[in-house]
Amino acid sequence: MPVGEGLALAAGAATVLALGRSAASVFRFLGRWLLSSVLGAVGLVIWNHVVGGQGLAIGLNPVTAGTVGLLGLPGFGLLVALKWLV
């Protein structure tokens, strides 16, 4: 095998490995975010059940659940503060 073909094969293999690892980390991040979003939605349902009668109920939709899923407790506090201000 000529040297150029060997280098091209090695570069291709390295690229495939790098993309495979980065794709795995992206899927891992998305999986954790999805799980956190589901747990955030459960937290929002509980919040709405407990405080809903006082006018601080937060709408449950993909954006609010995703915000709580991505930012965690600070994101939940942000949503409560926004609801209180608006």
C-alpha cells in the first residue's frame, strides 16, 4: 500500500473515531437533559398543585419543562420570579 493511501486510511479512521465519541457525548447530554426535563415537569406539576390557588401557577409546556431541565433549581426560581413579576 502506498504511503498516501495509508495516511488517508489513518486520517479517515481517526475522523470516524472522533465523530463517534462526540456523537456519544451529544446523545448522553440529550438523554440527561430529557430526563431532567421530565423531572422538572413533575416538579412543576407538584408546584402547580400546591401553589396554584395563590396565582403562582406556572404553565406546563415543553419550554418551561426544558428550562427547568437545563437550568435546574435556578431555572425553576427564574420561572417563579417571572411569574411573580408578570
